[in-house]
Amino acid sequence: MNSSLRHLNALRAFEAAARHQSISKAAEELNVSHSVISQHVKTLEDWFGTKLFIRTGNRITLSDDGRALLPRISSGMQTLTDACSDLLRSTQKDTVIVSAEPALASQWLRKRITEFCLEHPKINVDLRPAWQPPQLGEGHADLVIHFETRLPTTGAQVHRLFPIDGYPACAPGVRDQLFGEDGYVNWNEVPLIHDNGHEVWHQWYLTHEPGSSRWQQGRLYSDLSLAIDAALDGEGIILADDVLCEKEMLNGTLVQMDTRKIRCVWYAVALPKKAIRKPAAKTFSDWLQNCCTNHVEDSLFESREISERNK
């Protein structure tokens, strides 16, 4: 094949390196070694008879010729990606077993799965909530979505989805009762609602109310879904967020008590190593990561607007 298509892998490597401005990051994205990316770039430079990158120590920047080439290569790669994705939506078949942390499964993931299956009608997603992540691989889960700290560190590829940043929230009636005439809340007396232990509220108090031991008190529930229901019923204050508590914050059944936040946890997705991974599981994981990038940004913006109106 006497054409540029013989160098398709090299062009893909160039596009990734140019986009990241890094040989190492391109190698990580394409799941190959640093030397493979470097060799691909050298092959292209020999073929074109020009330098595509300017190298300064361990850093690379695009040359003038590389900068001219990149937009058209990127456009071509996107065209190929879109063509394959469109066909996969109608032809790819399989059942993907997804294990997920229970609150995430009910509060956020279930709806996303419905959207995915509408786009990929021949892929069935079997959602199985589980507090303890199961083993990855054949006969177990094809994909696990859980707290990043609970995901396997060997035999899997892990990708972050989104963080949970918690802030105090409660039912409107509870908020009205707790605000004093001076417009302040006495954080030494508020009724707290805990999910899966006292640690998250403990961290919030250490960060924002370090002199108080109130975090040791309050109602304790096994997971966030039950804690949200308790807050809706007026039992007290939870540490809510703009992702898992999106619906309640948007419709005003929960309102923000305080703008002070803490980083509670990262949610992430884990798949088996490439050799034993189902293609449909990779399709779902890629779709979910893209969904998180778009959806979370939109929901954060909308929730801030609602919170301002509820103050």
C-alpha cells in the first residue's frame, strides 16, 4: 500500500503525542511503550522529510510543519472514530455485568444506563449494586464502579469518573428552624445524619468547625440513599453533593445550609486488563467517562443556580 494509510498507526501516535504535548501520556493513552510512540514519530518524520516536534530535554512542542499537520490528522481520526461508533451502536452485542456502589447505582447510574441502552440497543447492562466490589473478570463483574480507594490496584485499569464534594443540606423546614434570628447556625447543636459511619462529618467539622465534637452525634444509616430519605423526612442535615443529590437539590426538596465543602471521595471505574476485557464493557466505560465530563459540568452549574435561589 503505497500511501499514507501504511502509516496509520504512526499517525495515530503523532496525534496523541501532539494533543498531550507528551510522548509518555500518548503511550499511556494508546497502551504502548514510550519507545513505540517515539519510533512511530521518527517513522513519520523520515517519511515526510521534516521534523514534527521540537525536543527540549524531556519536553516536546510542535514544529511549524507539525502544527500544520495536526488539525487535519485530528479531523481524520475523529471521522474514523465517529464511523466506528455509529456502526457499533447498531451491531455490537453482549451483556455487560456492572457492579456499582449502592448509592451511586440508585441515585445516578441507573438513569445513565437507560440512556446508554437507548444508544446501544443490542448491549444489555446488568446492574448489580454491591457495597464490597466483586472480583473482575469472566464469571464475575465485567466492570466495577465504586469508591476509587476500594477498586483493585492490580490486574485492572482504573479511570476516575468524578469527585464527591459534600456540603450541609436538609429539608427546607429544617433549615428554617435551625437558622437563628442573627442568620447563623449553631453547629454545636444541629441534628446530623450520617451515612456509613461518622468519618465524613468528622472531616467536615475538623476542617470548618474544629472546636466542636458534634460530629459524634446524630442518626446513622448504612448508605447515602437511606440518609437522603431521612433528610427529606426532616430528620436532620446530611452532607449532600451536586451529583448524587442532584434531583433533590434541583427540585428544592433539599436546600443548602452552608457553602463550606469537603472532598468526600472519588468515584472511578475499573475494567480488567485488555486481554480479558469484553469489547462491550470498554464501549460502556468510554461512554460513561464522556458522559461524566459533560453531565457533571452541567449539573454543577444548574445546582449552583438553584442553591442561590433557595438562599
